Amino acid sequence: MRKAVFMDFYGTAVYENGPHSEEVIRRIFRTGNAQNPEEIVLYWWKEYGSFLQDCVGDNYRRQFDLALECLQRCLDKFEADLDAGELRDMMVKHWCCPPMYEDAKQFLESIREPVYFVTNSDDMFMQEAVRNLKLTPAGIITSEEARFAKPHRELFRYALEKTGLAPEEVVHIGDSLKGDALCPMSLGIRAIWLNRGRKPVPEGVTAAADLRQAAELLAAIK
């Protein structure tokens, strides 16, 4: 029986990028040798994803610290003469006040069960973002708190332990196929992949094109 909803935050309830983070990319592009802004974004996610794989448990490092090193790697890669710390501060502004998807507020208001945000983020960013957006989730579980980030299953194990819920009592919704669908499913948590880009859906994965459709799918899950 479903008793709660786990929900990703960045990329699901709020935009992964916003004016501040987009300005970071523009500055690197204008002063560096990248062929296009997309090349910078791809390199960022490749490097950042590598960090998330390795920085776990006793070796965990906050997003605040990883972002600085990842930005410095981007500046070195594309030979952009900028200050990584200044760019990181701009990213922090985005993480603390990200623009919200139009369908997210309605989705959150329609869910009767408790909703917990389960996110690869630092405590301070989530606390500020939730306060700035005037959201009232039942709880927030961050990778900083768990000391593991998606796609490591330990983040979801920690979320279950903290909430006192069993895998079959939860449905998780998020925009990452690997981190928000396949990862929780491997623990027996039912998942809805928020596939806004309408990418091919692997067999066995339940997908929604937006949060309105996700709400419809969720209503059918008991």
C-alpha cells in the first residue's frame, strides 16, 4: 500500500538550470575555446557525475566543494580565464532559488500522501530553495545527509530508514533514468521516470511526459 511519495527536486520540481547557471555557461563560452555552450554542459556533467560516483561514505564531499573543482576543470579544459569561485557563487544562487516548473506546484498540492524530496544536494541549498519557493514537503533527504548520491542505492536506503517506510510503501518520481528510476527500482521501490524530453523508454520502466501525467499514473498505483 502506498503511504508516501519520494520526489527528486532539481530537474523534476524545479529547473536543472536557470538564469544564474546559464550565465556561468555563457561566460565560459565567451572567454574560452568551446565550440558551443552544449560542449561545456556535457563536460560539466561528465566530470560532476564522475565525482558523484567516487565521493561516497567516508569520502563524501559536498556539492558546494565539488562544484568549485568541477568548474576549475571546465575553465582549464576550455582555457577560459575566469575565477572558479565567482562562478561557483553564481551556481549557489541558482541552487538556492531555482525556477519552478509550472506543473510542479499543482502536482504537489494534489498529492494526499506525504511527499519527501530525495535529492543530490547540500542541506543548505535545499533549505533555502524550499523556503524561497514556499514549499512544505513532509521532509527533505539530501545526499549530504546520507553521504551517498544517486545513482548509489544507499541514498534510497537511507531515505527509507529515515522515514520508517518499506520499499513497497513508496513511489519515487524523478527525471534521471538511472538515478530516479532504475536505482530505486533495484530496491523494490516503484518509480515513475519523468521523461520531459520524451526519450525512448526501456522495457519495465514507467514514464510520464510531465508531472500532470505523473499524477495520473500515481493515482493508479495502490
